[in-house]
Amino acid sequence: MDEEIELRHLRYFLAVAETLHFSKAAQLLGIAQPPLSQQIRRLEQLLGHRLFDRTTRGVKLTLAGHLLAERAHSTIEKVQDDLAQVRRLGRGEEGTLTVGFSGSVMFTDLPAAIERYRRRYPKVELRLRELSTSAQIAALLNGTLDLGFLRDADPTEGILITTLFEERYVAVLPEEHRLAGKRSLRVRDLRQEPFVLFARRMGPLAFDRTIACCEKNGFRPNIVQDAPQWPTLVRLVAAGLGVSLAPACVASVAIPGAVYSEIHAACGTTVDLGIKVGSATTLATNFMEIARQHLAK
């Protein structure tokens, strides 16, 4: 019969146990005394033991009542703590959120969004994963990422992709290059140059957009070296292996031997937000809201 005992029985019992007075307990609970007395008797029936000694001089706890009072306090507190945690989880204030990002996106305002999110939701375990766009798409599909910040994301079935902002290109040149002194260049100024680019497998659309930008300006780039990350690519350019076209945010990477020049061209790149269709939790939604405030332009 234990399953018939409800939390309200324990709350009523504790009110009487703390006041040792049925009328006062009823006032605290906001109910009439007769229903309170009925509920206490019902609890005693369910337990099979008296909880109070009732005399003309007042009410006292029995030994069983003393034990229940001690345990009931812990039970009520545990339930309240559990319910509070459920509410925090429901509001996205606790839990674990795994966020992916392409390397170049970390040179945008994404770090500021991360810092703001961590201040607002300090109890959330935020896990960051630097992955190529292709790897993020795969991780979103298999559920190991909750959301991703991608560079030039390919449309993919099962993934909702939203463009946060478009970004122009800059030219990356060795410091001693003949064009390094110019603040701005045309894409076709680079037509005779060897190029250092990232491999297409890491981000097919990003690679294709870079190639298309060159082809619109009359040439297909001669790629002599690929690189896995933008800092590596810039270092290779600084070493004299070639030139490159990069998202404008990459110009914040200060590496000795490399310089950046603006590019005037009707082409560019995008930073996109990706999430698996139907998987948006409150945790992810909270993060996306803050990220849009910082990144959407």
C-alpha cells in the first residue's frame, strides 16, 4: 500500500509535526482542520502505525512519527531539488551542449558569443569541437554535434542550414611579394601566381567558391600546396610557397612574413549555422539566439 502515499500526505504530516497543533498546521497549509485531520489519519492507516499521540493536553510525535519527520524532510528536499533541476534543464540552464566550428569562424565574433553564453548559462557544460565543414556535417547527422558553425555549408538533406553573414575575400601574400605593397587588388592580379589552398574534401563548397571566383576573373588557380587549417596556410604563404584567397576574418591572424590585401570582387564566402532537422533543444536554441545577435549582419 506504500504506493498510495503521496507527497501531500508528507507535507501535511510535516506541518503538524513542526507545530504540534492541528489548527495552526491547517492555517499554515491554507486548508480547514477537518480535512487535515482526515489526511493524517489516512497516512497513519497506510503506514499501519500511529504518528501522533493525541491527548487533551496536546499532540506529541510517536517514535514512528519522529522517524518519519526526519525522513520526510529529506524526501521533500530531494523532490524539490529534482524538480528545480528539471526546470533548469527545461530552460536550458543545465546540461551539455556540443558545438562545432570551422577554424576560420573562430576569427569572427563567435568567441564573443561563446563568452556571453557561458556567462548567462554557467552551469551548462559547453564542449567546443574544431572540425572542417564536411566533418561537422557528418557529426551533425550522427548526433555527436548539437550544432555547427560552418564555412560555406553545402545543402544537405536532414540538416537545416542558415546563412549568418556573407564575407568578402582578402589576398594573402608573402611579405616580399611584388604585390604586397598594394592595399587592394583585383583577383586577376593573381592569375600567374602559385596558390596555397585547403583541400576540397574539407569543405567542397568553400573550395568551389574560391575556384569559381578565380574563374570569373579569367583563370583557374595553379594550386601547388593544400593546408588543413588557416594558420598553417598563412604560414606556408609567409614561407613563399604561393598566395591565397581567404575569408576577410583570416586577416586577424598576424604571422610574420605574411600580409593581406583587400580584394575587389563580386564573390565571397559565407558563415552558416547548421543543426540537424528536428533536434533543436532549448540548450541549442539559447546558444543560437546569442550567436545570431553577435554574428548575423
